[in-house]
Amino acid sequence: MNNQVKFVQGNEACAEGALYAGLDFFAGYPITPSTEIAERMSIQLPKIGGKYLQMEDEIASLAAIIGASLTGHKVMTATSGPGFSLMQEALGFAVMAEIPCVIVNVQRGGPSTGNPTHVSQGDVNQARWGTHGDHAIVALTASNHQDVFRVTVEAFNIAETYRTPVVLLFDEVVGHMREKLTIPEPGEIPLVERLKTSVRGGVDYHPYLPREDGRLPMSDFGGVHRYNVTGLFHDMWGFPTDNPKIVQGLLRHLVDKIENNSHKIAMYKEYYMEDARRILISYGSAARSALHVVENRRSRGERLGLLELQTLWPFPYNVVKERCSGARSVTVVEMNKGQIADQVKAAVDDPGKVFLANRVDGVLITPTDIRNFLRVIQGRGI
Amino acid sequence: MAIRDFLRERFFPHMWCPGCGHGIVLNNMLRAIQTLGMSKNEIAMVSGIGCSSRISGYVDFHTLHTIHGRALAFATGLKMSMPELNVIVPMGDGDALSIGGNHFIHACRRNIAMTALVMNNRIYGMTGGQFSPLSGYGTLATTAPYTNIDHGFDVVDLAISAGATFVARTTTYHAKQMADIIREAIIHDGFSVVEIMTQCPTYFGRKNKLGDASNMMEWMKDITTPVGSKAKEENPDLIERGIFVQKELPEYCSEYNKVIERAMKGRS
Amino acid sequence: MAKQKLKQHHINRDWCKGCGICVHFCPKKVLELDEEDKAVAARPEDCIACKLCELRCPDLAIEIETERSE
């Protein structure tokens, strides 16, 4: 059988990726520019016996999928900035209670109602630090529909592997643009399924005692093990405690299980990086313009390369540091006030060589914009 | 099965204050469950935040202690994903009707088969006695030192208007009735709301000079009357207790199964 | 007709917080709080095994054991 080829919006590519990954429960609330994901789910999920639930708001949407994840389902919700703001408390709950789930934020201009039908990448730091308290988070992004599909599948794999919420930070341009998507055959992309406990009924089960590899085998609600799930600091049975040793141990576990595996979670693509003397770092729809500039300059012999990030959090500091070590300049192309540029500055040996090429007016940054920034950086003026 | 078999006894004595009505709710909720002959594995309890919500930690079911006000939303996802689970959602009055008010009315509207227990002690106890949306006009609280000017909700009227298909009210004084009503609520195939008037002697009682826990229970006996009683006609200020609504309407999970059937038929 | 009559009051002193609800509502004045503010059955012979104390105990500390009497 040939792979199925479709001409779709990025939002549909995300929905298709989720279904490929085994999603069978979605709850959401309509919001531009993410709504097509919910619409797609409402059509597709009942066809496979899955459930689509339209909740009263975004808080309820994330709450509902956390509930459904506990019964063993792969779950997702999708939203945009204002809805993502509302979800932050429940996102922290999923971090604390270690609930696998995927949260899509198709970014639009903010703050507040902002620029609902226009592109932005302004929620990068919100994805990292939107919920209160120390924690680690995984956030992925993509610049084209094939990659949107792929990182969506990976989001589910990471959520299951590390028992964590994963944020998919797409943007309005990728979400609404139409282009080709080839659906991989089943099995072409490996899937991580829920790790279930092998502890039999009647034997003491510790839902929050990590195995040696750090993973936590789960028991479904409704199954033979009855345990407690809480947003409070808790012991290995899930019961609340304020014992300082246990509090510190759990917090360390929540951070370490992500940060210590950042090399495994790091997804990125390299274009013409081998001999690049100047480097662009970009992600999402901005990376499309960045790639255009790189290819154009290469055709004229200029040693310009692109490092396209797909994993934004945990930030791949080592990858960025290593790839940028010999570069004369590093220009971060993004549609915000420098949220990833700050991380790049923290990663490289010489922050002075890091520049920001950005646009924050709701319009996709163009190759011409980037070329102009490069000319200024190189001291040539526009 | 004795009700102690439903408890996680290692956490007793519980953390509630002496005389707190929440323990009476726990006591009689378990008596109701005891009569139903369900296995503990068939029951999930989902709660939010507050004194009332700590009830989930004490029972040996599948227990999910969530965030403030959102218990019904978590429970809706849990129930939809596994409709064979019996889902019970105990909430305080602030949890259910202030921060969680929106989830409350929408859960009523959907008619999803769950049991919402509103443990109404008319105060925020865990934070130290601030007025709640159920405190009522003219009461005193730590944040209403010059008397409260906020009017309260009528939980029963609200639930009925929002579409709940089982709506009842009882009190901790009427413990036997409470167990009977909770039993009916759990077996009802739709969204059930049971308001349980309960005493907070530590804050509501003390602030409003209502005496000790026993005095507060006596008071709840005096200010309530069975639904449709003559006494209500003579004294309209009396609060009715009993079952107000108990009707059959299509249940949400069953309705969604019809959606699945339609979607599968539509597929070529 | 078979009736239930009292066999024994089981009062869990570790769980009892001494709120006095059982004492207040006992129709036969069977129960008292002792010097440690724990409920005790001071006059068990008067108990009619109505179990109101058991149902209303917020600490789940009271169990009334009964036996059948003809």
C-alpha cells in the first residue's frame, strides 16, 4: 500500500499525527487559530470509537484529558494564547501528578486577546514558566506539515516515556497554511505505549516510586490498584506529605527526569551547518524564511547555515553551544522579543556574537527582513 | 462489608476539626455505598481543594485530588473515558459554586452520570473563615467583619435550572436521610446533585454565634422542613430538604455512544 | 418480632475528638465525655441501640454492636 498523501492545513497535520500516535480522547474549547484541530477530532475520533469532548472552557478541557489519561488513554487538547494562559494551573497539576498528556498551543499575537488571526511565537517562555513553581517541561515545534506530524507523534512518545505533559508550540502560519502531508505507514514511526505496572492485584503498588531507569509504571483508574493522585507533594503511594526530604526528592525527580534526558528529547535539523561561518537559529514558521535565505546565500557561495530547533524545552544548550562554537555570528530568527535568543546567548561561549532578527507585528518574518538584519549585523547597512 | 473497610485507616484520626460536619458526610456517604454492594475498584472519587476535598484521601477507592474548583471537569473526562466507573465528586460550597461555578452548571447541563456532593458549610474553612457564595446576606466572616452584603445561591434551584436530573438537599442532622439520598443519587443514571448542609463550628459557627457543633445541628433541624410540607407554607423562611428532582433524561456517555454509532455508519 | 438490642459500644478513643455530638443527641443520655474529653458509654443499660450516635459521629469513632432479641 502506498503512503496516503494529503493536502492539508498544519492543524490537520497535527490531528493526523495525534491519531497516528494512538490518541483516542480529546477535549477542547474553540479558539482561533487552533480550532481546526478540535473540528478534525470531532469528526475522526468517534469513527474509531474514541471520544471528543467539548468542554466549557480551556481549564476544563485540560482537566478532562488529565482525567481520561488516568484511565489509560492517550489524550490531547488544543488551544491558543488566552486558552493556554487559562490552562497553566492544570498544566502544573499534570507535571506534579505525572500525567501523560499533550497540549497544543497554536500561537497568535499576545498579550491578552492580542492578534487572534495573526502569527506570533510569543508564548515560548510561557510554555517554560507559565505554571508556578520549579518544574521542567517539554515543548516541541515544527515548521512544515511533515514535521508537524512527526513532532506530534514524538510528543505522545515523550509524554508516555517520561509521564509528563508535552506542549506543542505551533504558530498561526503553520497551523493555517496548506501543504502536502504524506501519512507514514503504521509502524514507520515507532510508538511508545503506556507503561503499565506488572504488580498484581493485592500486592502493594507504588504509583510514584520510579524504577531504576526513572520511569513510573502506571495502573489505570478502574483497575486492580487503588491509589491517590494529588497536586500536593506526595509520597510513593500518592498521599500528601510535607516531609522536607520527600518534598525535595520529588521536586528533584520532576526536574531531573526531563533535564537529565534533554539529549534524548532534543530534536533539531541542520542545513548547511558543516562549514557555516555564520549561523541562523530558527524554529516554527520563521524557520521557513530562514531556510529560504540560507539556500539563496549558499547559491551565491556564502557560508551561511541554519540550525532549526524542534525541541524548545528543555533547551538544547549543548547542541547550540557545540554547533555555534566556530561561528562568527549567530542570528536567532523568531517572532517575539528574543525569547529563544536569550537561551542561545546563555548557551554560546560569546554572547556578544548573538543577534536577534525578529518581527512582532503579526506578519510572518520574510526572507527580505532577515537579509536586511544580516546586512546590518555585518556592518553593511540595508 | 463494614464501612471501616472503605477507609484508609492509617490516616485516622482525620484532619477535620472536632465537630466538623464533613466527617458526618464521610460517615453516611460510606453507609450509602455499603448498601450498594459495589466493589471498591468500581468507584472513583474526584475532589478539588478545601476542607471538604480532603475526603477523597480517606476512602479506599480510586481517588483523584485535583485543583480548586475543577473537580467536575476532571471527573467528566474520567467518566467519559471509562463510563463503567461510578464517579463521586465531593466539593465544598466555594469549590463547587464560586471558583467551580461554571463547571458545576455545565456538568448539570450535560447530564453525565456522576454524583456531585456539595458539602455546604457556608464558609471557606481551610483558609480561615472567609465568606463564601453560600454564606448569605448578613452573616459574619473574617472578610465580612461589618456583615456580608453578598447574597447566596440556592444550590437546589441552581442545579435544577442548569438541568441536573437528580437534585436533593439534606443536612448532617438528618444523617439517616443523608445516606438514603446519597444512595439514590449514586444509582441515578444522570447527573446528581446533593446539597448537604454541614456545620463548620470553628469558623461559621463561632463568627455567627451559633454555638457548638451540636447547637448548629439543632439549628439545621429547626430551619429545615421536608419538601412540600405544610410548615413551609406557614413559614416561607424554612429551607426544604429531600429529593426535589428525580427524572430520566438521556445520559451523556450513552448519548456519545450514539455519536460513535452514527460516525461509524457514515464511514464508507 | 426480632429487635436489635445493644451488645456493646465500641468507641475508638484514638479517633474521637470529643465534639460531644453523640452526647448531645443521645435520646437516652447513655453517653458522656470523660475527663479526657472522649466519649464513653456511662449508662449502657439504658441504650436502645438506635445508632444515632454512630450515624452522626463525625470522627467515625463509634460502632454499636447489637444482637437480636425476641
